[in-house]
Amino acid sequence: MSFVKTDNNLVNLLEETKTILNRHNLTLDDVTVIFNGKVLENDEKIAAELDKCYDNMWGFLTFKDIQLVVDDYTWFERASYDGKEEFILKAHPLLSDFKNCEFHQGSLL
């Protein structure tokens, strides 16, 4: 995943957020942004909290308390892998995909 970096080799968190959403055909209007346990309700609040530059390579997790909630089952959250900080897509499994209806119906009789 490549982002436009600033002169100081930093990544803008707001631009990174828009990029990852765009990759999944989403915008900030399609998600609920939760930052440090608070819902950011409008574009001004989102920009105030996320328009920050940071070094996303080989360090600790700078922004760990951010979730971009798409729906009840799908969201993006911050994670660090091998020291690189980024958004990852998370989803709850749909239990209906795993239930064997014949087995459950037979065991209830």
C-alpha cells in the first residue's frame, strides 16, 4: 500500500483513511468514524482529529483507537504488522453461513 508522503517522509492520516475507503468503494460519508471512543459526527470533527502526519514505518502504533464502522458486521481498525501501521478490514462471520439446517432441525425433534 503506497501513500503520498510529505517532505519529512510522513503519511497524512486523513488522506490514508480516504485512500483505504476509496479502495473499497466507500467514502467518509459511508462510515461512522470512532476516534478514542468518541463518534466524530461531521467532516470538521473528522478533519480536526485525523488531519495529522505520522511515520507509518517501523515503529509503535501511533493511532490505535480508530475504527471506521461500515455496518454491524464490517469495520476497519488500526493495526501494526512488522512495525508498519495501517488500516485492516475486519468482519464478523455470518452465523447463517455456518449453520447446518438439517443437523439443527434433526437435533431439536
